[in-house]
Amino acid sequence: MASESNKMGLIGLTTIVTVNMMGSGIIMLPASLAQTGAISLLSWLVTAAGAMCIAYAFAKCGMYCTKDGGMSAYSAEAHGESSFFIASYTYYVCLVISAVAIAVSAEGYLQEFIPWLKESPVNGFVGIVAILVVTMVANFKGPKITGQISAFTVWGIIIPVVGLSVIGWFWFDPKLFVQAWNPHHMTSVEAISSGIALTLWAFLGIESAGANSGAVENPQKNVPLACMLATIFTAIVYIASTAVIQGIVPNAELAKSDAPFGLVYAYMFSKEVGLIITALAVIACIGSLLGWQFTNAQVSRAAADIKLFPKIFGDVSKDNAPIKGMLIMLVLELGLAVMTISPTLVKQFNVLVNLAVFINMVPYILSLTGLEVILRNNNVSNREYLIGSVIGTLAVVYSIYGVYACGKEAVFYGAILTLFGYIFYGFIAARDVNQTPSKSISHGK
């Protein structure tokens, strides 16, 4: 256990949480949101408020529930062992979908350097497959290499996005922004709902907010505060960068772009600068994909270690990498990439994001509804319990709204994927039952 002098302060923790949240999630969003118009900025405001509630609730869960399993462990506090499995299973499925979505983002930016990729959807699919295979194989060398690469490459998108939020206003044209505000004449409610899933996608990863509480000074105060400050800062950067880009690039051109941040820097400076930003974005996506794929391999490995996933997911190589589990995950990712091939990358990205957000709301809701039990089990004060319960409930309500905003198709297919999890759990539960003679079967009087 770290001594007080070696523990992290508020600023250090806030920085870590911010970097964890800001990554490839934002990279395609300007193009996706431009299909609604600049009015989609209202979605950011709603999502920022919801994300702060989620961050606070997860911070409290992480502080008081120290069992292995993260969201799955929080869920089991209120809902039992079956919810531990379902939370692990749905989170695993979500990360498989997210990996493909990130690969789509990377491929969109890579097209600027390899035009062959955009000649047909099949060519684009080949590019996505190559990205998924290369990043998965890179993970075979174990956690140390993956961590070092991801920690470096994430700045490839953070720096351009934060930079655009600050200096982009010198190129901002209010008239262009007004023209882009509501090109499809949507109502405010329709516009907000159309962007909720997309904006929520950008904050996914917030569930890890309380993971560092053991290495923090005064965690009861600093962990929730750092999560709130990081979420506020991230929201400001997301909102500012999305707003300013709508006043620089015409909406129609932005909506069909496969590399929106490269495009806006080309408008601001030159084509060469745009290509540099595009290259940085590709690097950031590759690093992010490395991290997410490794995270998912660890999720399935942890579940296998406690016999909730098949044993094969827990087998590790000499480099401590669960290669067999990674290969299974790669097969699932490639299958999903085939099923979601679309004429445009933006459309494929939107389909994947909606499905990923819905699936991820299942463990969110299961785990967030365990907060009250966790707080009671730790005998917190009435005031802390009341604040935690109110904010946790708001987080759950927002998560349910996120499900609604994903649309009928995502909810339909996501529900089917979730229900398959119960089939798998049925076999697991049966395996653990002690087999006894047929005395337990009643034949009546």
C-alpha cells in the first residue's frame, strides 16, 4: 500500500481520468453529428449532465466496493451472481463492438493516405480487417508493451481536439454556424435524442473512474471531485471542438467526411497540416484499439478465473497474455465487421455506436442500481447516502434515456444479444449445482 507521501493528489487524478475518457471516441463524431446539424450541441449538454452523475456514482461504487470485477462486482451487490455474469458478458460484447467502431474510425482517417480503401465497401472492409488483426497481434506481447503504446498514442487525438477548442475560434464564421444549426428542421427534442447515443459513446470508459482510489490522498473527497472535474473539462472540450468545427467547415461537407478533424485543420491551415492531424488521429486510434482489445481480453480472463467464462479465456502465454481469448475475440470482431458493412463509413460507424451504447447500458444500469446497497453495507452517513442515492438514480434514468435514444434497431438486436447471455449463464449455473439423487423431485401425495 502506498504511503501518504507517494499518493496521488487531486490534480494528478483529474488528469488521469481525463486522459482515460478522451480518446478515439470523439474522432468521427463531428461528421456523425453534422447529419443532424449544429443543434446536436444540445445533446452534448444533456450528456455532460448525465455523464457527471454516472462519474460520481461509479466513483462512490469504486471507493466502497473493493471486490474484483468492477461493474460486475457492483451489480452483484444488489442483484446476485447472475448479474455479475450478465454485466461481464454485456461489457465484453460492448467492447467487441467498440473495437470494430474504432477500427472503422481509423480506416476512415487512413483513406487519406491509401485512396484504394475508399474505392468500394469491400476495400474498406479489407482495411478494417487489417487494422483489427495487426492491433490484436501486437497485444500478444503482454500488458507492459500495450500500456506503454496506449499511454503515448492517445495524445495523438487529445492534442488536436483540445487545440481546435482553443485556437479554432480564430477561423470561426458565425454565419456558417447559423446555416448549419438545424438544416433538417427538427424539434429540439428530436435533435437531442438523435445525438444522445453518439455523445454518450464519447464518454464511455467513465466506469473506470474509481479504479485508482487506493493510490489517492483523501479518496472520499478527491475521487468523486476528480471524476466531476475531469468530466466537466472533457465536456467543455467536446462541446467547444464540435461547435467550432461547425463554423469552419460547411455542414454538407462535414456530414460526409471520413476524417473530420483532418478536414478542419486543412481548412484552417493547409492540406499538409490536415494530413499531419489525420496521421496523428490514425496513430491515436491504433493505440486506443490496442488498449480496448487488451482490456476486453482481461475482462474475459477475469471472468474465466472465477469460472463464469469458459476456461480457454483464462489461458495465458509466457508473456502473460490471454492469446486464445484474444483470438476468439478477433473472430467475433471480424464477424461483426462483415455484418455491418455499409456504403459509407459514417453510416457503419453510427450503426456500431448505437449498438455498443445500448449493450453498455446493461452493465451500467445493473451496477449503478447496486450503489444504495454498497453505501448501506459501508454504513455511510445519512447525508452521504441521500446524495449518493439521488445522483445514482439520476445516472440510471439518464442511462435508460440513452437506451431509448439508441433507436429501435439497436435495442432490438442488443436485446437479443443480451438474452443469449442468459442461455450461457444457464449452463454455468447448472454446472455449479451439486448433483444429488432425484429426492428433490416431488411426486405429489
